[in-house]
Amino acid sequence: MAPALTEHLSRAAASQAAAALAVASLGAAILARGKASLLVSGGSTPVEMFERLASAPLDWSCVTVGLVDERWVAPDHPDSNERLVRAHLLQGPARAAAFVAMKTPEDNPAAAAADRSAAYAPHCSPADFVLLGMGKDGHTASWFPGNPALAQLVSPPDGACVAAVEAPGATVPQRMTLTVPAVNSARRGVLLIFGAAKRAVFEAAAMADPLQCPVRYAMDGMGNRLAIHWAP
Ligand code: 6PG
């Protein structure tokens, strides 16, 4: 049985609902602990949610923003998730937030994994809110179906919260990603998906082998801490 999905009439409404969940979580974290961590995915889905979230009246100086995953390209490259976040989320009031990059000057993510794991650890223990997307192949973060790295991402041998991944079929094969425990420990999160094809993948995910539909790891690991929001 797939977890409950909230259906919206428009992508604007779904984006607004996802942004509202993030604002509530971040505001509660700031009230309770004086700080908040927000870890977000890239891709095309989150743009409107980012823009709505960026204008929220939060004390953004208490917020640290990080990535769920990153393509190993320069931060000004069109495929960079950091570029996407700086362009659409770290704007307006949200410019006051701190940002922890995943991309470093290293030639490849494997050379930077330990350093980025150390940099992300304070913000994944646990993160206050994570935004996940999903590909039509059932991946989330950079957890790709059938990828040999999945076992290490599910049970990182050194407890790392960030790991390097080679994903041959992905937009930019060299990736850095949060591990499964790093995502699943988040206090709250939202999986934001658009379109009929992704709806079908989501509905089938509950019966799928997580190795072939890795979004299952987040669904199973977060349970009702992960809200699912969908629009056509
Ligand atoms: C990435 C993302 C990835 C994304 C899905 C959905 O770096 O590609 O973090 O996990 O959430 O691929 O991407 P779209 O929103 O573009 O469909």
C-alpha cells in the first residue's frame, strides 16, 4: 500500500503546500533550538517551491541550506544544483541563510566525500527538513536503480552522511549524494512530484524492490515524516 499522497489541482498549489511544510518545520526548529537545517534536491520540480519558500518571513540567518545531492560540475554550470538553489532559493529574505556546498574544487566526488561528509554531518544529525524529488526511474537523491553503490548508500560503512556515486545513465554521471540514513533521519520532509508518469511510478513503488525503485528507501525510512505532494 503506497503511503498517502496529497493531490493538488495545480503545480503552483503543490509547490505552495510543500513550501508551507518547510516553513512550518524550519520555524519550529528555530523556535526550539535557535537554528534549522534545510536540505534540498535539485532538478526542475522544486523551482516554484524554492521561490515561494525564499520569500517566507523566517529568521533565515538561523537557517543552513544544503543539498540532497549534486552533480559534479562547476557551481555556475547549467546542471549544477548549487546554481539552481542560489538562483531560486537563496534570494530575497532567504539570502540571509548559510549554504553548505556539496561541489568542491576536487576533480572528482570520491576525493571530496570525506570532507563533505564532515561538512554536512552537523546539518544531518538530524536535518530539520528535506525536500526530495523523484525521477521516472524511481530514483531520489542520487540513489539510482540497480546502482552498485546502493548498498553503501543504504549502510555507509563509516557512517558517512555524504557519499560519491557514479551514475552512468544520469544527467552528469559523477554525483555526490546524501546517504540513506542521512535523509531518513530528517525530522520532516516532502517528496514533491509532478505528472502522470511519476504518479504511476510512485503508486508502484510500494510493491517494488527498493534496489530497482530507490525512492522506497526514503518512503520506508521516513514513514509519515515524509509528506507526498503531487500535481498533474
Ligand atoms: C538531481 C536531483 C534528483 C531529482 C530527480 C527529479 O540532482 O537530479 O536531486 O534526485 O530530484 O531527478 O528531477 P526533476 O525534478 O527534474 O524531475
